[in-house]
Amino acid sequence: MNQVREDRVRRMTEFLSGRSGCKLTVAFSALGVMAFFLIRGALTWGNTSGFQLFADQTGFIGTVSSTGSIDTTGPFFQSLGTNGRACVTCHMPGDAWSVTPTHLSARLQTRV
């Protein structure tokens, strides 16, 4: 059992000391810097209620509204056509308000 643990520790140490570890460190550092400036910007505007987090495939994604909150009564969130869908049906907050092929395919397979 100790040998298995030692092997895991050795592999993790090699991983973190190699190129992959460097990329991982840079990625986490960049995420930390982005989070710092995003939160700092929200605090500078004096209204942190405009900062919202949404779950995505990598963890969380944040969005900031300069008006203090996301207005879910606007046309983006209303069904304006005949198919019962709104823009937000495909342009999801967890996809950074964009469209991803995986999620779009899943939505089209479960048509309303």
C-alpha cells in the first residue's frame, strides 16, 4: 500500500515540475488575476450585486452587469417567436451567453 502512495506522490511531483505543471501554474495564476480584477471592478462601481457566477463545465463563469443586476424581463429572456423559445434558450449564462455545439445539439434534440 505504501508503494502505491509513493508512486502517486512521485508521479504528481514529476507532473507539477514538468511542462504540464508550468502550464497549470500559469493557468491558475491567470484565473486568479482575472478574478481579482473582476471583483475589484465590481467593488469600484460600488455595486457588487451586478456580479453573478454561473456554473459551467470548468467550474464557474462570472458576468458583470453595469446596471447592478441582469434584467430577466427584457426581450432576450422572452419568447418572441412561434416556437416558444427565447434567446436565452440557446445563449446560456454558463456558456458565457454564447452558443456551444455540445449544448446546442442537446437543446435541439429535446425540442419543445
